Amino acid sequence: MLDSEPMKTPRSLLSFLCLLCSFIPSLKGAELQPYFARLNEAIGQREYFERIKRSRMDSLRRQLHSPGISGEEEYRLTQELFNGYKTYHCDSALYYIDRGMELADRYGNRTWHDEMSLNYSFILSTAGLHKESLDNMDKICRNTLSPHLLTEYYARYAQAYIDLNNYAHDNRFSPYYYHMANVYKDSLLNTLDMHTTGALMYMSRLWYSRQEFEQYQPLFEQGIRKIASGTHEHAAISFQMSEMYGSLGDSIRRTQSLIESAISDIQAAVKDNYSLRLLALDSYAAGNIPVAYEYIKYSLDDANFFDARQRTIEISRILPLIENSYQIESQKQKDNLKRYSILVSVLLFFLLLSTLFIYKQMQRVSRARDEVQAINTKLNRLNSQLAESNHVKEEYIGQFLSMCSSYIDKLMSYQKMVGRKIQAGQIDDLIKNIKSDAFIDEEQQKLLTNFDAIFLRIYPDFVEQFNKLLHENERYVLKKEELLNTELRIFALIRLGISDSSQIARFLRYSVNSIYTYRTKVKNKAIVPRDNFENEVMKIGEIKQ
């Protein structure tokens, strides 16, 4: 069982985490070292926590599809699945909102419909679509809401206006957003029992002034002890406490709370997190670039998995700054290593010279011959690689320039079309064009067609040679107008050196799982061992010396 599985960290990862821990004292002092050590340990166990999360979701889905399930139980499980996915995977959460809406309509249950509408506003806000979230809230009739949903209703409005205020930073609109947030926050206060953990969750999202922090500090410090660590609730309240301590000028306790928040998010497999991102920025500001780089990479991985564009954009603004510093730091280390290597090489060279004078002439000649042969072999291999690389570059540069020119022309045409429609007041038509995927699909198909044609000019016998690696009854027979199919295209990309499934998936607009399935399916058809199949593909069209 997953729950009883020991949490093991790979040896290489443990080494890396130990390296990270060596930077901790310079960041906040030895006082924080145990906290960072726990955080790095949790990062090393991310996959374990995610397996537990996925196992729970799978169990709920099995219950949902059980025969003879009642409507009430089906809705309860749907809501529970939404709660599990709302901080884990945006699209999955939206799926269960749609399912909940369907159940509400099927049974004519207004309460269910209102609850799912509130869920929908939550996801829209999480994805950075604040106006759309407010528009959806405006459709909800407040007078028909139960006390619990009324609390969520006020909280959703307050949070939406807070997010708009944080996003806008505008002297014209920000005061209005701030005012409306306070209006709905006051309404929320009237519906809360201030001493419950549920109230703390709502409060953790809404207190944002120094005065409020000071007023409610004891309440938060007492309430956090009642909430189990390793939960999203514990992460959210710990994060708010970090904001509180930061506002009060207590940097040590701020960092401690941020770390506790990040650890709980990792243990709860929460992908919509913020604490690790702030720790990355803190590490960067403290000059601990390797720590900052690793933390921001983990944050970006989570944002990409969560699949909310706003989160990815926020991290992408930070990443280049940290990555550039990391590259500079890495280059310094490489330069030092290069200097040491040169020095060692020089010393070894003189040692070799001293030794060579002792040996017999025939031994010297023999060693020299072996060295020359090894160098020639390496040079021949490098020359082959360079010849192939130059061949590929020559083909692709011309096509790339042509495609760039074509895309610039299309963009100019599109710009002119947008200008004409704006001038003509055809805004609805313009929005319709923007929302349509037809243009993207057409360009994607052109891209794939161009790729196929260029690739086959470089490797004209690729399909024939590829088929020789497969059993005769499993070989591919392309359609009349078809240059490459999906499977052949995947391995064409691999032949060009793009072996990462996520990169291939982005290029072909498939899911990573689909790419993995295609690769596995083709390997199962091979006449060569599965583990050697892709190596054999890399030999297709290889230039011989």
C-alpha cells in the first residue's frame, strides 16, 4: 500500500540536497538550517506524496462510477474530486465542475448549482481570469444561498477584488478594487465564527494590512496548532503567517512560516503554490543562486503541471533573472575547473616527458602510435558528427529563414486585418476570429508538413531504413499524400536529437502520455532489443568516414 511505503530518496538526490543545505547558513543563519533541511527532504519525496494523491483520486473516481450510486452520493464524490484537483490540476477541476453542474440540472438542485458556480469562480480566479470570475459571481442569486455558501460567496467576491487590486497597481482602479474588497470582507466577517479553523482559512486569504496582522496575530498562532501539517489548509495559513511576520519585521519567523507552508504544499501534492517561489526569490536576494535556481525550477514544474497560464507567466518573469545568475555562477566554476585542468595537464605532460626518456625507443614509438590512433579515431568521429551537423544546419537555416519571412508576412496581414476590423467597429467579429483555433490548427499542419519535407530531404531513406528495424508485418505503409505519420514523426525528432517526450509533445501538440504510448508501441514492433531501438534509429543516415 502507498500509505505504508517507505519514503526513499535516491542517493544522487540526497547528495544534491546536502549541497543545497550547505548554502543555508548564509541565507538566514544556522537557526534556519533544520527548516531548510526538512524542506529539501520533502522535495526529494515529491513523487511519493504525488502517488498518494493520485491513489486517493483514483479511489474516489472508482467510487463515483460504482453501480447503483445515489444522486446525493454521486454529487458528494464529484465535489470531493473537485476539492482534490482545485490545487492540483486546473483542467481536471473544471471537468468535475461541469459534471457537478450536470448533476444539479439533472436533479433540479439549486444548492448544488450555486456551489458549482462558486467553484467555477474560484478556478477562474486561480487561473488569473479575475474579470470572468466576477462576471460569473454576478450570475449567482445571493438570496437563495445557504449560510455556508453565503460565506463562500462573500469570500469569493472579496478575494476577486483583492486579486484585481494586486494585479492592477493602477491609481484609477485600485482604490475602487480595494474599497469593494473591504465591503465584501466586512460582509464575510458577519458570517464567520472567528474561532474555527474554517474561519482561519477565509481570514488567511483576506487580511492584508499591518493593523489587521497585529490584531489577529494571537488568533492565527493559536489556530495553526489545531491544523494538521501536510495539508493545504496548513500551507495557506502558514503562508499568511509569513506575510504577517514580514509585515511586523520578523524575518526569521517569516522564513520559518514560508518553509512550513512550502513543506505542507509538497506533502499535500499542491501544485498551485506560492511559498516555494518566494523562497527562491529570498535565496536569490541573499546571493544563494543554486538554491534559488532549484526552487524556481520546482515552482515552474508545478505551475506547468497545474496548467493555469497566470501561474506560469508569473514564474516566467522571475526565471530568466535567476537562470542568468545561475549560468554566470556555473560559468565561473567551469572557468576555474578549466584552469585547474590546464595546470594538471601541464604537470602531467612534463611528468610524461620525464618518463618517456627512461623507456626504450620502441616503447616510445608504440605509445605514440596508440595515442595518434586514438586521437584519429576521435577526430574521425567528431568530423562525422560535424559533417552531419553542418548538413542539417544548411538545410534547416534556409527553411527557417523562409518560414520566418512567411510568418512575418502573416503577422503583418493579421495586424492589418485587426486594424481594419477595429476601425470598422467589428469587435465581435474580431473576438470570434481570435477565439477560433482554425488558424492555429492550419499553421500547425503547415509546420508539420514543412518539417516532414525538410527532414526527408536530409534523410531521404529514413522511412525505408526505419521499416528495416521492424518486423515485416509491422512496417509502415504511408498514404498517397502522406510524407510521415505520427509515429514516424516522433522518431524523426528523436533522430534530430530531441529525445525528451515533453519537448516532442509540445512540438506535435500531443500529451506527454500519448508520446510515451507511441514510443512504447513502436518499440514493441522492433526486431532489435527495445533498449537499443532508439540507438539504431540514431544511426539512420549517418555519414560514414
